[in-house]
Amino acid sequence: MLRFEEDAITDPAAVRLQLEQQPGITHVACIHSETTTGLFNPIETIGAICAEFGKHLS
């Protein structure tokens, strides 16, 4: 499981590395917008990485 602080944007490179190192992962969940801070995670980039590895993004 990857965790990021609520005031930090999810790092797509960390997602990629986790998927490379843990091939048994089948699903990825990511919050698109953290309403308290107003930050938006790069969901399009994360989605493309998930598609590249054949993983389901929720």
C-alpha cells in the first residue's frame, strides 16, 4: 500500500515502481481530489500507468 500525505500529490513514479515490484496487485484506488486542500491527483497519468500494467483503477 502506498500512502501520501493529504497535502501531497500522488507521485505517478511511485505508483509505477509499486506495480513493477508487486506484480500480484490487481486493482489500484486513488482519490482524485482532496477537498480539504483542493489538490488534484494526476489521475490521467496514474490511469495510463495502470492500463500499461493491465491493472484496474478505481
